[in-house]
Amino acid sequence: MKKTELKNLYVKKGMTKQEIADRLGYTTSKVKYLLEKYEITKNSENVITDTTPRKCAKCGEEKPGTEFYMRSDKGIETHCRTCSSAKTVARYKSYKLSYIALKGGCCQACGFDKYEGAMEFHHVDPAEKDNSIARLMRHPSSPKILAELKKCVLVCSNCHRMIHAGIIECPEILK
């Protein structure tokens, strides 16, 4: 096997070790050995340099390979960057909606409930804050997020700013 052929399959085309092994009739161990021997690695930004057109499984559009993310464990993503980003935004929005519902569904200071994007989680005691809710949403099934939510009150962005400015008092945590 030539180094250039292996590099083309692994880096430019974004194939996984298993896909390369299947294509060439090798074991995945052999492919892994050759990649290490030739010092072939995927670039750190997960950028695909292959411009071969691919069809997005979500929107159905045909786009150049550069419009798809590289998954370090699975090769090239089946959804284009646009669809992949939209999927991520929708997933995080659903997480936030469930956390808002868990905390009562409206601002605990003024009762605002018109727009979930304006709702924020305020830590009643900043000394007890271990992490931000937004950061913890990356792992929504983690028990840490529920523990952190118990330390917060749900407030709209206006009330949140006024609490930090000392204009209004922080509401008590709903049980």
C-alpha cells in the first residue's frame, strides 16, 4: 500500500479505518498500523479537503465535501454543516425548554413567559455555583445539571440584570 493512497482515503476522503479496511481487504489493525507507520493523522480542525460532491441526508442538497464535518470516530458526517448546526440548535433549545418547565415556566420576579430565549437561570448564592447551566447542557442526562438547577431561580433577562445591579431582590427558589 502506498502512503499517498492511504492518506487520500483517510484524510482527504474522510474514510474511517474500518471503511478503509473493508475497501482494501485489510484488517482494521493493519490499517491502524499503516497509519501510524506513515504518520498519517487527520487535521485537528476536522476539515475535509476533498471537494467531491456529497448528498446531505437531511436537506437532500448536493454539496462539496468541504461542507461536511469530519467526525473523528465515524468519518464524514452525513448531514451538511448547515443541517448539523440547525440540529444542534434545536436539541439545545429542547433542553432549555425542559429546564424552564422544571423551574416553573415563567420569571419568578415578574411573571414574564413570552419568549424562552429571554429566560435565564440565576444562581441565588454565587458561592454555591459549580458551573453554568449553559455549559452543563452539553451533557443533559448528567445529574450535575439537576443539582445546579436546584441552586437557581428562573428569571427573565431584564430581571436578571436588575438583580445583579441591586435594583430588585432575588426571588426565593421554588421547591
